[in-house]
Amino acid sequence: MKAQRILIVVFCFLAQVSWGQRATRVGFIDTDYILSKVASYAEMRSELSSKIEAWNTEIERRRTELKAKQDELGAQRDFLPLSIIEQREIEISQLSKALLQYELDRFGPDGDLIATEVTIVRPIQDLIYAAVQEIAEARSFDMIFDKSTDLVMLYFDNQFDISDLVIRKLEADSKVRVIGMPEESQVEEMFSEIEEKRQTITEDLNKAQQSKEEEKKAALSRLEKEREERRKAYISKREAVLKARAERQKQIEEKRKDTIN
């Protein structure tokens, strides 16, 4: 619901501004896509994947060991002294607790996975946000959204995606090595197409606004003309009524004089 409210507010704002002096300049980025093009991030993610695989292997080994001891105790319980049973139950409980703690240490909210992901992502995210801010100021964007976030995006035009432009700026300013990117000339050509489309939209909006103003003026002119015609008709009708009333009064006066004479 919160994301939907944000979306409604944004759309209302865009609709309001679009009919102003100029169209709102909106861009989009895809942080997940940008991260996938940063070589150092891809390498660190690969290392993290290897660690995750090793962690899962260790968890599975411990689970197998725990289950083997549980099955062994279950099969021998009727033949073992109580003291041995209690000793093995303590051992099984300790193995179970150790397994749970290992899982939490690796994959829990404060575990190695989350900590490593933060270490990998945060520095690059900071660079991305700084690059986006510089691009927004240099290119006069009003708003730039991230498609990879939880914000509800019902529709977006890929022509307004400036992710490649952000990647090129990261590469130029921060010496970030990127992989699988189009040539810089292609990125600039893409942005030129974006600017051209923005200009077209702005011109269309201005024409629509001008046409709307002209229609409003024409409507006001028609309304004023109708009011003037109604006023003249009222005056004409009132004069006719007054004239008829005067004629009747005159006839009454003449009739009264004839009666007196």
C-alpha cells in the first residue's frame, strides 16, 4: 500500500508538472544491471558463490552426521544402558545446536552472507548514487528512479533508461572496469535519442497546452457573446412590456376623460 501511495503521488506530480512550462525530465536506472557490468562486483559475487557452496556442503555434512547418530541411537536404544543413552542424547543435542548455530553464522540476519554482500555492494552503490546525482545535475533531470527497487513501476520506456550512461561515468571517473558494455559512442547516441524524444514530448505538450488555451478563449468568447445576446433580448422584451403598459395606461386615461365629459 505504501508503494502504491508513492506511485500515485508521483504520477499526480508528473501530470501536474507536465502541463507547466516544460515537461518533467524523468530517467530510470537498473542498479542490478549496473552491478552486473562492474567487473570487480562480478568477481566478488563469484567468490561469494563459492563460499556459499562450501557453507552448504558443510551444513549438509553436519546434517548427515547428526541423522546417522540419531538413527544409530534409535536402533540401539533398547540394548544400551541408560547412562550411555543419556550420554549419546547429550552428544546429539550438542551436534544439533552446533548445526543451528553454524547456519545462523553463515546465513542468519547477522551472518557472513549478509555482511559479505554489504561489503561487496555498498561501496559500488555509493559510486552509483554519486554518478546518478552528477548526471542528473549535468543533464537537468528532475527525477531518476531505480527499476530494481520495490517501487511499483507499472510501465517504463527503455529509451529513458540511463543505466549505460551511469556505467560509462563510473568507468571514466572511478576507474571501474566494466564488462560486456556497448561502445561509448553508442551510449551517447542512445542519450541523444532520449533527448530528442524528450524534446518531441515537450513540444507536443506545449502544443496541447496552447490548443487548450485557445479552446478556453473560444469558449469564453462564445459565452460572452451568448450573455450579450441574452442581455439585449431581455432589454428588448422589457422595453416592449413597458411600452405596452404605457399604451394601456394611456387608453385608461382617455376612457376616463370620455366618461367625465
